[in-house]
Amino acid sequence: MKNSYKGNRKIHFDYHTPPDFQEVASSFEPETLMKDLAEIGCELINFFAKDLFGNCYWNTKVGHKHPYLKRDLLKEVTEASKKYGIKIVAYYNVMDLYNVQAHPELKHRGCKEVQNSEGDYVCLNSPWLEKVLLPELKEISSYEVSGIFFDFLYFHQPCFCKWCEQKFMDEFSYEIPKDTKSNEWKTYTKWLRKRGNEIVRKVCETIHEVNSKILVGVNWAYVQRQPETPPDDIGFITLDVNETDCTSLNASYYAKYLRTLNKPFDIMTTRFLHWWGDWALKPVTTMKHECAVILANGGQCIIGDHFYIDGKHEKEVIKNISNVFDFISKRETILDEASSVPFIAVLHSAENSYIKGNGIVADEKSTRGAHKLFLECNLHFDILNEEGLISNIDKYSLVVIPEQMDLSETLITKIKDYVKAGGKLLLSYDSSKTKEELDAQWTKELFGISLKNKDSLGFGYIVPEVSDLQKNLPRMPIFCRSNFVDIEEKTAKTLASKLDAYTTITSKQGWEGWLGAGIGSPTFDRRYPTITLNEFGNGKTVFLGCEIFKAYFEYNDWTLRTIVMNAIDLLLPEKVIEVSSPYPIEVTLLKKEESYLINLINWHSERAYKTPIITENLPEINNITINLTLDKAPKNVLVHPEDEEHKIEWQWNGNKLKIRVGKLHIHSILEVRT
């Protein structure tokens, strides 16, 4: 089943067409479209079966066909695609604004007490599921499609419609709570997520009753905003990555997590300059860079475009995509079936992130901070959920838990055994926990400390106390916009102390509470331990007494990045792979059969007062040095793509392979044959 979705040369064609547009598909020529796509090597397209307005694009007997559409577009496309060997994935949007207007009782309902809960779309808990969605899916599944791509088939807002209220009341005997800080709210959000998974399973079952070979993907489901293990019925993971800031950064973040789920996944970028609400053209160099990031992290590429209102496609856009497809084709074969080499594991726990979020959509700040920080240190790492870490922890040299302290007993036991056996652990403080939750027995044992008073001031200072942590830092207190926790040492050694910040306001004049007016200045009368190192069994642990990864995500302070990197160097003085370059690059280490594949991706963006951040002119990076630890001498070191100009030198010394790369433009792959 995986092979029917395999490929990197895919295009998604958006075609949301309001019901009063008479021009719908008036100039659409499926034969011309397929011919043009075949010429550029396109393997698969997402084609609209149903848009967000609730319009169907096939001859439906149960749904609402676009009132001005006189053709069966889905049939025409699937028939034309067979001639050119292009697979079709049907796009289905569950917002269904037609039924929202025609049957208001089916609408999602927010409430004034819960912020941002209102939304104009149908509720998945309403009768719409049985009366509209499932019958329409049976019809679509009778067409010759390889898969179905769903948009919005998951709960992302709380709902207070009568259908949700009744289902929740039947199960728990009380109304849906409106206090988002209550325990009842946690019960409700857990129930809503459970209902979402049940609906996805029901959707998959309905489709597979008609055609068991159709693969199902749900846009944005089972990624970090919903970090749960996808059900077996899900055929592929997919998301149209956020392009409102830095697309390549977002693509890297999601791919490093998705590649640990053991499902094929693709990440959709677009040809647009400002994502979907746009018609401008993104530079080809930017598109190549985005695809390089996806490929190097084990993903598949899909590029989004719009049909014009009459159904025509823009040939100039197809020409640009052809250029990108050529870039992909030179790399995809060597990367196909490669898997990430375990080195550093970053935990993204569902329970912790839901607690910090709204319970339905997870909070990702700390994980994103860790991702960006490690990326800028040229480190290779994976992001795993709890289940993934429990199953694979022994494969990793270092486990990093960024601001997550509500861990399952199973994971805590695994972590203890891992560190006892020689593993390395770095954990940072989680201010969402109560004082009692923080000072748990497992933290005392692993880290040799007792956690005392919580500091909710929101800023403080870090002062390194050992030279190894002071490396490459200014010799002054390091400001950190974060909550801190007081630490009492037991068996741990202090690596850095915390200085309090001055907060006394002496009069009632305006601006006195502003940090620049003296508030926040360090005080030097007392020091508290804030970063500690402890030995536990044969392993070592570091505890960071502040929310340093969240702070790095929000404030991008290079000194915080340096502190974390120095702490990692203390835990892991010898690394599987170390990369030195004049500027930060993205590094991934993959394994394929008997070869290691080192991906190097150049990172450089244009200056911009406003987002999005793009890459139009990418200068080459010279003199990159790589040290790879191996248990035997390599047979050869090759560079891909082979037809591009490369300058490399390599030498073997003991258990170290040293490679010097003379030039990196967008993306190069070093193949180390062992």
C-alpha cells in the first residue's frame, strides 16, 4: 500500500469555487493538463472532489454538486490520468459551508466564555457525518483514485452545539465545561480528541469497504499539534506547511518528527509568495530549498498551485515546478528508503503539550525552540512522542526533554534504566507544574536535586560557574526571559547559578515598571543553583532550572543557545557526527543499507521587514568540515548529485572519518560507503 503513494514529484491543485461562479471549469482540459504534467515527470496530483464551500465536483447522487458545473470533473481527470500514468488523490474539505447555510443546526457552535471557539463550519459530531460525509465518501471511493486527502477532518476548536452537548452529557452526566482551567475541561478535551480519532477510523472503514487500496491522509492530523500515534488505517501523514514566516524552517521542524512515526509522509509547500491567499510566484531557488529540507529529512515533496477560475492551469508555473522536479529527481533515488540515524532524541509529549495548549491543539513553543537551537548548532536530531521514545530510547546517545515534566510512569522507568546504563539526559524546568508535582521522587533521583520555590517573575540571570559552561559567552550575567525554579543540591554539582532581578518600584510615576528603567537589572547579593550536573548509575544528567527552550523560541538569544550547546558538550564530548561551517547549515545523518548519507543544506534568507522570509540569492558556503565516528574504515566517500561541481577531501584516522567540503550551494549529499 505504501508504494501507491510513493513519490516526490506531486502537485496539489486548489480549486475552491464559490457557488455563484458560472465560469467553473469552463476551460478545463484534463487531457492537456495530464500531458503537460507528464512532460515534467509529475507522478501524482491532488484533485478537488469537494471544496470548502461544500461544492462537489463529481456526479453525486447524495451531495451538493456545484450549481454551474455540467461535467463530472473527477471522472474526467481519473480517466485522462491513466493514459499518462499519473495517480489521482481526491481532495475533500469537510467545512461544507453549503450545509452550514442550508442546515444551520449542523453548524459548529462556540461560546462567549471560551475565547476563539466560534467557527463557520459543520460539526463532525452532528448528523452530517452519517447523512453527508460517509455517503459522499462511498461515491468518491468508487472512482479510480489512489487516495483521499482530507482538510479539517479533526477537532481544532471546542464545540458547544446540541450534538456535542448531548453526546458529552450521555457519557459524563454533566454539561461541557466553560472554565478552561478546570479538571472538567481536561476531561472534555480528552473526550473531544478521542471522538476525533473515532471519526477518522469510521471514515477510513467506510472508504475501505468500497476500495481497500485507497490510502487516507488527514491534513495536519498526527503532527506536533496533535502528537499522537496515527491509527493503522491512516495511509500517509500530510500537511500544507505554514508559509507565513519561514517555510523551510517549518518543514524541517515537522519532518524531524514525522519521520519517527513509521508512516510515509509528505509536506506540501506552494509556488505562492504568501501561501494560499495569493497568486504571486515564489523564487525557484526558494522552492528548491524547501524541497531539499523535506527530502533530507525523509519526507516526500508536494507543491501547491491554484487552477484559474475557469479551470485552466498556468503553464509558466508548471515550467517553474519542472525546474524544481529536476532538482528533486537528482536526489530522490539516493535518499529513497533511507532512515534517520539515532543520535539526539527531543521529546514532544502529547500530555504536556496539550496541558500547555488549549487541550485540543498542543503548545509547541519549547519543542520549536529546541528544534531551532539544535539546527543552528549543526546538530542531527529526531523529535519523538512519548510512545516513540519509550520504544527507541536505548538507540540514542542523548535525550533532551524541553520543559516537559509530566511524564508517564512507563517513560520515567525507561529513562532511569537508560541513564543507569550510560545514557545522557538533559531536562529543562516546566513552570506549568505545581510545586508538589515538580519535586517528584524521580527528579530527585535522576538529577540529585530538590526543586523548591517557583519564580513567576518571567526573567532572571544565568551565571556560569565552571569554565566549560562559560565557553564562548561574555563574562557577565546572561539575561533570560523565563520563569525560574529554586534548586537545592543533593548529589548534583552546580554548573551555573541564578541571579535575581531587581523589581522594587519606589514611586508611582509612569514607566517605572519598564525593564529599561532599572527593573530587571541583576542583583548580586544572592546566588542560587540553576544548572546542575549529576551522575546516575553509569550515565549523566543535566537539569536547567529555567524554560530556556521556550525563551529561545520567543527571543532568539544567542547566549542561551551557547549555554545549551556547552551543556551538551559536557554530556557528549564525543559525538557521532560533528559539523563545522562558517555559517549554520542543516545537517541530517541517514542510513541506507551499508551507506551513511550526510545531508548538508545551506541556510540563508533575504533581509525582510515583513514575512514571508524567502531565499532568492543563495551564496555558496565554503570550507565545511565533518567528523563522522565509524566502527570501520569507509570504502569510499561520494558526493551527490554527481553532475554538480563539488570539491571534497576525506581521510580516515582511527575511528574518525574527516571530510572537508569545499563548496555547498543549496543541498549536497555525502555518501559514505562502509
